Amino acid sequence: MIMDGFTAIAEPTRRAILDCLRTGERDVTTLVTELRISQPLASKHLRVLREAGLVEASVRGKRRVYRLAKEPLPDVLAWIGPYARQWSIAFDRLEHVLESESS
């Protein structure tokens, strides 16, 4: 079963894994240590993230090393885009008001 980005990031452990991978590649052992989770649980969530296209894996010797996919979460980014633009416009207006009040 392939899941969308929203479903994949709905689970807190998967979000924590993505947060760890944001700063660089990790193997399963490192993720287990950093997140204080079991190896089977880490492997289960990594499989889901890989199938959802959020992480990529490469084999280095006996280790499988994970990293964020080059373009993860396209459905989430597409959905949040209009909100981000609206917030940006609102912050620009606020900045303009604050600047005019301080002059």
C-alpha cells in the first residue's frame, strides 16, 4: 500500500525520523540510538517512508543508509503553498504598518 505524504507524516515516529534525516544521512542503528526506538520499529517506519517516496536508501557495505528524498512531500507542499503565500502577504502588510508607525 502506497500512502500519500499526509498519511506518512501523520505518525510522530515517522516525523521524528524525517527530522533526523533533515540534518544528514543516517543508518538504522544511528536512528535507533538517536530516537530511542527499537530496530524493528525503525525499520517498519523507514519502509513506509521509502514506499511513500520521502526517503531514499543506499547500501554501504552491510549497512543501509537513509536520506531525505530529493523532492519529498509534493502533495503536502502543493496543498500548503496557497496558505504560505497568504501568510507571506499578511506579514508583508504587517511589516509595512509597523514601519509606518515607527516613522
